[in-house]
Amino acid sequence: MPVVVNTPSRAKPPRHWIDLSVEEREQAVKDLGLPAFRARQISAHVFERWEVDPTQWTDLPKAARQDIADAWFPVLLTEVSRQSCDNGTTVKTLWRLHGGALVESVLMYYPATRHSAARTTLCLSSQAGCGMACPFCATGQGGIQRNMSTAEIVSQVLAANRLIAAGEVPGASGRVHNVVFMGMGEPMANYRSVLTAIRTLTADGPAGVGMSARALTVSTVGLVPRIKALTEEGIPVTLAISLHAPDDELRDELIPVNRRWKVDELLDAAWHYAEKTKRRVSIEYALMKDINDQADRAAVLARQIRRRGDWTWAHVNLIPLNPTPGSRWTASRSEDQDAFVETLERWKIPVTVRDTRGSEIDGACGQLAAVGRSAGLGQ
Ligand code: SAH
């Protein structure tokens, strides 16, 4: 007898209200025998008040509420567990999707400082698993299960807004300010759903969430044709590229898709993106001890940036490597990290070192694995 394991199905999730265009929403209510203006009312509940259950919407005819729920509001995200650290200001939620796949999203509240206003950032997932197989990333080790739908992606933002509104994130108020597509998955490998999610997040209410494109960051390993496509969309989201090495020899090893699209092609595409959108590109660089953290590599990186323009088009975001199970890589020594930063600064490249928020709850960059351990499912 074959051993039956709990393999999540790859089946697509059912279509949801959030997946529909404005015209399709009007048609959907007409198909239920309701006038078109009801579509706006429903959308206001969803996108302006972040509500999920039409049976509670008393401004709609009672008889129609259940029909609307049945037709267009399937449950997409079921909370499996929630963990927090940093006094409750970092919250990781594990979700079960339709078909059983698990994904995670991480909400981070940053209190005001002398230099910046308070803000909350949601790091969301765009795929269940990831097919890019980067060896230092926990998500990459598990392979890909399936793409997430637009509604599944947007629902993570709505859920985070509800969490803030419910007072579950100490200090945070209002709603999510920034969304980063840096959770599980490669957003550019799920281009259509991600792009529709971006359009929905940035559409004015009640058709969408009303966020500014500038508040959204899409991070990619470097699927060059998709970066070019995004450049043409005319939506000025921030582009982040996970470079991690400035030379092909090393990058081929760290980022398998580099064998297909080389460092030069990727940086050219990123530079064009910056030119066209006037948005500074973020170059992500996870510092790995004795692998990519040498000062001479920092100089190669600086030259790669400067030879494409002045220093203004890119910003280097160094990420201290977060531990992942079984990984042979570790974070750099602090003196090597400092030397790397100083080299970039000498070349006048804007550089910051990212905090390792959420690492205690395996919620930091590269740690999202949606495994039973975090779900409390016994491992
Ligand atoms: N697939 C996209 C989106 C994920 S973003 C991308 O790769 O850009 C997650 C970021 O965390 C990426 O920059 C990724 O390279 C980085 N990362 C992966 N594993 C990491 C680890 N162990 N420590 C620090 N950063 C890591």
C-alpha cells in the first residue's frame, strides 16, 4: 500500500470577488438579480473596511447576502497559527490555502523615530513555495506548490489591516503602509496574478485598496523578461533585485536562474527600470561569510552600479544572512560587513543594512518555509 501523505493539491483556488474587474463585479451582481450599484457597496466593504463575510452586511438586501457569499466569497485564507516577537510588533501568520498549501506573511510595525514617521510593512507571499531553488533560502528548499491568485495575495493585506484595526499589533494604527513582495515565492514567476494584485492594491476605493504604488516593492531573483514587462506597465512600484553577487561565477552558484539571465543583463534591466520609472532600484545583497562578503567584491558591485549611471539609480540593501535549517552558509563577521559597507560608501553608493526582524520566529528574509514546526503541527 502506498503511504498517503498530506500533499496539498495544486488545484487553483475558486474565483473570488477580489479577482474580478470592476465591470465583472457589476455583471456578477446583475447575474444575482441585483442592480449594478450594489457592486460598489460590496467593494466598499471589501476594500475600504477589509471585511470578508457578506452575511454581515446589513446595507444589502437580506435575501441577497447569502447568494453573494456563496457565489463570490469562498474562504481563501484560513489562519493556522500566528506568532509574534519584538514585543508583538512583528507578527507572522501561517495560512492554509484552498487545497491545503501553506504560506506565511509577516507584519512589522516600526515606531516613529526622529527621522521617520511610524509605519507598518507587510511582507507577503505570492506563491506557495518557490521554484527558484536558491540554496541559502528556506523557501527555495521546499520547491514550488502553486501560484497564488490575485485574491489570495490581496487578502493578506486585508487581513493585516484587520489585525491592526483589532489592536493586535501594539502601537500600530490605521492600516498597512508598505507592502513588500518578499515573502514566499518569486513574484515575477506569477506575473499576471501579481500584476493584478498591484493594480487592485493601488486602485482608488471602493474599487481597490487605495495604496500608493510607491508603497509597494516587488522583489525578484532576476527574471529579466518580466522586469522588462514591468517596466512597460507604467506603475511606479519599487523594484528590488536579489543580486547577492556582482559576478556570474559566484551568482551562478547562489541563484540558479543566473545561468539563464546573467548579472549584466539583470543590472541593465534594473537600470532601465530606474530610468523609466524614476524609482531607485533596491539591490538586495545577503552577506554570507567568506562567500560574497569580500571588500573587493564590494568594489566590483560598486563599479557595476556606477558604470551604468551615477549613484542615484540604485541603493544597496545588505541583509545579514539569516540561518536556515541545514544551510552551510552563515552570516558574515561584523568586521567584514563593516568593510563591505565602507567600500560601497567610498564609491558613494547608498547602502543600508537591513534589520533581521522576525528571525526568532523564523519570519525573517529567507526563513519562510511554512512547515509544520511553525504551525505547531508537531515536528
Ligand atoms: N523570490 C523573490 C522574493 C523573495 S524576497 C526574491 O528572491 O527576490 C526574499 C529575500 O530574502 C530575497 O532577497 C532573498 O534572496 C533573501 N534571502 C533568502 N534567503 C535568505 C537568508 N537565509 N538570509 C537572508 N536573506 C535571504
